[in-house]
Amino acid sequence: MKRKHTNAPTPRTGRSGKADSVPRDSGGVRAEQAEQAELQRRRVRLMIKITARAGAYRKGLVTAVGRLSPEEAVILADLERNGLQVPQLHDVLCGGHVLVDDPQLYENWRFAEGSRTRLSSHHRDIDKTRYPDIGMRGDVVREKLHGRTAQGTWVQLEKTPAAFGKRKLPTLNDLRHLMDYVVYRITRSNVGPWGLSRMTERRPMYLSPVLAVPTSLTPPVARSLARALRRIEEDDDVTAVSQDLAARFPPPDRADLAGELGHALSGRAGRGLFGNSDVWVTQTPSRSAAELLRQRPEAPAVDGRPQGRPGRGAA
């Protein structure tokens, strides 16, 4: 898989952590890249097959997954890396408009093979001469369209590719694209490759938003917030354990409780790949485990007599 923009190769590091003086041969590098690309395709295929079991899609999705290209896998894997969950994948495949606060994705998705400039009406505030919209066709994405935003990158999958442009006559696909637009105007839903999505440009799906804005609190507000946080911490400490243990093991004394509110967790710190998906079991329960769970344990014998449960009058 070739990309239009590639980063400079990094030197190989050995067990000692130092760079090896002898670089690997190009054949070994290509083999490793091909292996990584295949692993990525398998992961994306599995994600689509999982969401296809619970969601309603147009026919042919599972068949198209078998022809997933490496470029298509890169796009969907990048979305997953930025927080996309399996339930949200349904809207992506059905044409949902996605915003990601990562401008580098705009360049990463401009592949040497398959990518082409496209005309669209999305995000008109962007200079299309400097950042033209990029289209790409594929068996799963059908027609992928992406471009730049003020903060990052947007992407949307379309059911029908359009080739509107200067000095080009309308084609059958252009007429079908117009029909999809009519459906959008009627249903207020984007027409994607495998269904309809309410995630439009006005109500997009937002992945990895940059919402952290540093701000300062006035002294009265900071004191009031610190008192509230300290009261919550004391209540939690007393109710979590016994009062004796709470007195013996007090929590660490921190001068600025409000300062911890602005600390972000490492990584995505989200709910994970499956998020709030429905979890189901496809295998039948083990008969041996079920038999063990149905057994009632008996108390061990004492002095040759079985130990029963003490009655109310027992000492």
C-alpha cells in the first residue's frame, strides 16, 4: 500500500535501545508493512461483521467486506483510533458525517492510488483551492469523500459517486447522486453506501474533540469549589469503609483540590471499542459448569456426624 505522503523511515532499535547501524533490506520492510496492513484489514473486517449482526444494512455488506482494500481499512482504522465505537460504525457505513480534530488525517487519506479531487458543498468556509475535497471509491466505502475543517478533518461515505466538474457532461452516476440528494431533502438523512444516517453536516458525529480550554477561577468561586470537593471527599471516605479505618487511614492532604479537575486521562479515556454495544453469547453453556452450579455444598462432618445449620436456639 502506497501513500502520497510518507514519513521518513525510523532507524531500527535493538534490545539495548540503540539504533542498529545496519538497516534492514527493503524486501524485509515491505514484507513487514504488508503483514501489518493485512492485520489491520482483518481487524476492520471483524468490526464490520460484528456491527452487521446487530444493525440494519442494505444487502451485500458482508460480501463487500471480503473485498475490503487496504486504503479503506486505513480510513476506518484511523476513525477507530480516534474513538469510534462499534455502534457508531453503523452511522459511518450509512453515510454519517464525521468530524475529527486531527488535520493530519486529511493528508494521510490522500493515497497515491485511488484518490482524486472532488467538488462538494461541504464546509464552504474552507479554502478549496488550498484544501480540495478528496474522493475515493471502494467496495465497502463505495464513495469516500473527505476534506479539511478549521480544526481537523471531515469524512463522509456516499452511496453514489458524483463526477460534477468543469467541462464534464452528466453521467448516470450523477443522476443517481441527484436522486440521493432528493432522498436527503425528504428524509433529512444522509444516503450512505449501506443505509441512511441522521448524522448530517449540521448534526455530525464528533470524534476526539478538542474541548480543553484553560481558564482561571475567581478566588470566591475557587474557595467555594474547594469546600464542596473536600466535603464530598470526606463523605466518600466515611461511607466507603468503617469509621475506625477511616480515622486510621486518612486520605492524602492536598492543598488544591480544584486543580485536579483539569487533569485529562491518558489515551482516549473512553468507553472502549464496543462502548454501549449489546453483548451476547453465541456458545451454549458448559454442561459440567451448569451441573456444578446446581450442586448444593454440604458442611463438613464433625466427630463423624454431619454438621448442620444451627437453629435459632443454638448458642
